Amino acid sequence: MKYAIVGFGKIGQALAHAFARTLGEAGLKAYGSMTGFQRMGDPAELGAAAAFLASSDSSFMTGSELAVDGGLAQI
């Protein structure tokens, strides 16, 4: 049995809209700039990581965390 976790950081759209209402556009841009890529992630990027973990391409992975956070954990 395989176990894996997708750890996600600043993923956009629904989260971005909620933050935009609270922080405004300038605050949202500042929030996204905290990542190594200087932007919010796209939900499709998170989905691609989850699809990889569910595929046979990750068949030799177990007990792993795949960080999909734009480098946030490295800053």
C-alpha cells in the first residue's frame, strides 16, 4: 500500500477571491509574492501533482510529501 501527501501552499482562485475581499488587490499581490515564483499557484498545478501521485509514475514512492507551494517552504 502506498501513502503520499500533497502539501500545498498559496493556491489561487477561490482562496484568492476570499483574500482579495479581505486584503484588496495589493494585499493579494503581496501574499502571492511570498513564494519563490512570486505568484499564487494555479489549482491545475496542484491537480497535476495529485495526478502524478495517483499514477504508476510514482509507483516507487511511499510515505512522501510532495510540496506544491512555489518554493514557499524553501524561503
